[in-house]
Amino acid sequence: MSAGKFIAIPISVYQLNEFIKYGRDAVRLFGYIKTKMSMDRTPKDTFVIVDNKKAEEWFGLHQPHKWVVIKKLEAAGLIEAKRNGSGRAVAVKIIVPTKH
């Protein structure tokens, strides 16, 4: 199943370029967040749960890499993450603006 078939919301090229600076896994996380937002029809300022199984299945974002990239992007100010405790999925939202 191709992830591209799910995205039904606008994607900011500026946001995508900011994520590209942090590598392949950052782009995979970006794609996952945008896909979940589109599928759930959530507003852009809402947190999205990053499920290990779906992130790996849809975008190839493996669990250990997910945490490394979440920490990098959070430190860079591109995302905000809510840790829900040990054994629970993290919730993230994109906070980088859509325009420069």
C-alpha cells in the first residue's frame, strides 16, 4: 500500500525542505505525520500519535530511528513531542511554519 494515496492535505514545500535537512528518517516522519493528519482529518495544530507498527509499515521508519529523529527535530524546533510514558506511543506535531 502506497502512502502517497492517503495524503489529501496541502504539504508545505518550506516545511518539507526543513525536514530534508535532517535526513531520510526525518522525511519519513514528516510523511507519516502528514498522512495521519489527512486520514484522521485533524487540524494542523493537533498532535498525531506515532505508532511504531504503522510508521514502519507505511514509511519504513524503524522504532530506534524514530526516537533519534524525534529528538533531533525537537531540538531543532521543527516538532513538539509529548511523551506518554514507557510503552506508550509518542504524540508529535509539526511546529515549523509553512512559509519562510
